Amino acid sequence: MKEQLLIHEVIDLPDEFDIKDFKLFYRDIDLLRLSKDYGTPLRFTFLPTIEEKINEMKLYFKEAIQKTNYQGSYMYYYCTKSSHFRHILQKAIQSNIGVEISSAYDIDLIKSLIEDGNIKKSTKIICNGYKTSDYQAGILSLIQQDHCSVMPIIDSKSELLHYLENLSNTTNLTNLTIGIRINLSFLQTYPHESRFGLSPDNIMSHYHDYIKANGQVSVTTLHFFNEKGLNTGNEYWNVLEEVIRFYCRFKRINPQLTTLDIGGGMPFRSSLNDTIDLSLLVRQLISTIQNICLEEGVQEPDIITEFGKYTVAEATATIFKINEKKQGDRVDWAIIDGSFITHLPDTWAIHQEYPVFPINNLKQNYKPYVLGGLTCDSADYYPNTIDRGYVMLPDTDNEQYITFLHTGAYQEALSGFGGINHCLIPSPKHIIIDRDDHEDLQYTVFSEKQTSHHLLKILGYQK
């Protein structure tokens, strides 16, 4: 920790940041110069972060497995819905991971990566989500082509029956390995009814009725996902215990069951003052599974995770320029040259917080501001959480830039990358930063700032 910075509280800057000449640097990148060279709003992705995050989590699991003498293995998967971009998938796959997909068009994405040589025969693909007929057909096509290892996660009885029917009618599809998602609504403590997966009773009955005597189908994986994500609260661990106990119950009648897919939810740093120790969280996860299996007399499962936000969020930042500062009756406003609804939709949709820093003028005194977006919508402001009502910016009339960190998950997809946005606010320029073979930084413009011609063409005003 080399520097401290006042945002809405004093924070210690992590090692990847530095302050030089009262300007903020990220991994030796001058963010003020970057902002002026490429213009704002600007989104930049630093690809080496993806590999760092994957290897960090692999190490946490490796150490936890070794320290507890856990008998199962660990496999890291990246879920494409967090960010579908080719440069993201290419970088992630280089770290020898699996890929989780969730829709029919993801099949074509996987086929494209196969054609490019990015996905190998050994690459594991998990197919989650509700399966439309196109999605089911794509899954079977991938399995039959045998370019990679594909496993559908059953979400409904009709999906299971569809695959069984194709096994009977297709000569070149002789066996199928599947997983099943457990619906968490059976838990009295689960907060609401879930539409995902099958109940424990249905899993057991479908196994007896359709799978047990069918030598072509193997159920190797039980999948669950707690939308609250991994955390230190009792709720997550209570859900985990119930799922593990059902895993043990299912394992007793289905010896082919070997794997528990715990889904995603590993936290990313939404605040640089986060105190959660991810290595201890992983250790607790491994120990909990191990202890319950020991009580039940069942072999520990191999573990799969599907980390999306954790993988990509911290690889991307979004930079804005302050257009104007306005004095209000109760708060002072700093108007950015973009929109939170358009560029960072999670800030208003789910009140997501991100680390936000001023980039320049860091020797000035600080003053609290609420950040306002360019749209005419009253919800277009930040921060909008109950416990945090402002950000601290340098008290100056000089040109001011700010950066929102860790914005690499879901924001382009939710805002409709390349499409029409609220009040016709254009999508920002997006650049990719990577290291070459000599460890020198390479800058590539992935997409330019959206033009009015492009917007009008989408709307039918221009051909």
C-alpha cells in the first residue's frame, strides 16, 4: 500500500495504483493521458488481470484442498454471460479453464472459438439455463461433433426427455453425460420461489424412472446456485449444507455422481476497502463440504465453480470527464459526460457500487458531490445507495476526470452494446490493453464511440 486517497472515506491504494505528480496511475498507465489521447467517455480493458484473477482463485482452492486433505478435485469455469467479447474468452481460456454457456447463440460463439483453435478437444463446456429447441439442438450438435467436452445441466423434465429421445433415435449419439440443477425452493429459508431446476423429489423420481436403467445416460453432476453469492453470512452456508446433504442422498443411489457445481457468486472488489478474505472463504467452503460428507459417509465430490463477475469485473474501468459542477440546495452536483443508465446500468438497476477515483488535481482539497448523468432521467445519478450519498472530488474549477473501476461484468450486455440507449446517449469508445511477448503494453481500439449516423440507421432514419 503506497498511497492513500479520499473518496467518500480514506482508502489505501492497492499495489496496482500509484500517484505521480498528483495524477492517478494504474499499472504504470497514466490515466489522465489515456483519457486525453482517446477521449471520454472511455472504457478500457486490461486483459492480464483476467489471467491473474483465475490463477489467484485456482491457488486458493489448491491450498485449501492440500491443507484439508480434501479428496476431490477443483475445476474453474468462466460463464460467458458476464462478458461475451472474443478478447475476454480468448484470454480466459488460455488459463486452462472450462466455459459455461446459457443460451442458443452461445453455441455459435463456442463453434467460432473452436474454428479459431481457442477451444480444444479437452476444453469442458457446461450448458446451463432454460433450453429452447434451438439451444437443445445446438447442444446435441456440439456433442456429436466431438470437438470439446460438452455437458448439459438439466433444468426441466422436458429437457431430459428430449435428450433421451434423441439418444434412442440418433445412431451417432450413443451416450450422454449430464448434470442436474437442484431447485432451491424446497428450502424453508430460501427467500422466494425459484423457476430454475428440479426439486429434490423430482430429481430422485426422474432418476428412477428414466435414467437408472438407461445405460446410455450418466448423471455425474449436481448443480446449484445461490443468487446471494458466496459470503460470510449464515444464509449461504445453511443452503450449502442442505444441498450437500441432498448430494450425499443422491450419491447413494447413483454411484456415477462425482461432482458438485456450486455455480458462481465469488465476490469482486466493489470497494477497495473490502475486508473479506477470499482464501478463507474458499477454505471454509472446502471444509464445510468435507465435514458433511464425512458425517454422511460419502466420498467428497469434485468441485466446479462458474465465476463470471470475479473473472472479468476488475479487468475493466470506465472514465468520464466532469462537464460541469452545479451548486444545489442540499447537494452539489458534478455532471459527467456520460450516463449511468447507459454506461453503468447496474448502478441504478441494482444500486451496484464501484470504486470511483478522481484521476487528476489530487493535491486539491476535496468536496462532496453527487455525480449526475446526461439523460433527462432523475434516476441517472451516482451514488444512489442509502449508506453512501456522495463521492469526494477535488474542489477545483480545472478540467477534471474520474474513473469507475471494476466495471467489466455485464455492463455492455445490459446497456445493449452497439444498440439504442436511453436519450440516444452513445456507447463509449472501448480500448483493449495487453502485454506483448516482451511485456510491453499494446493498445488496441476495440470499438469507437457510437456515431449519430449509426444510431439513426438503427432507428430507420438512414439506409
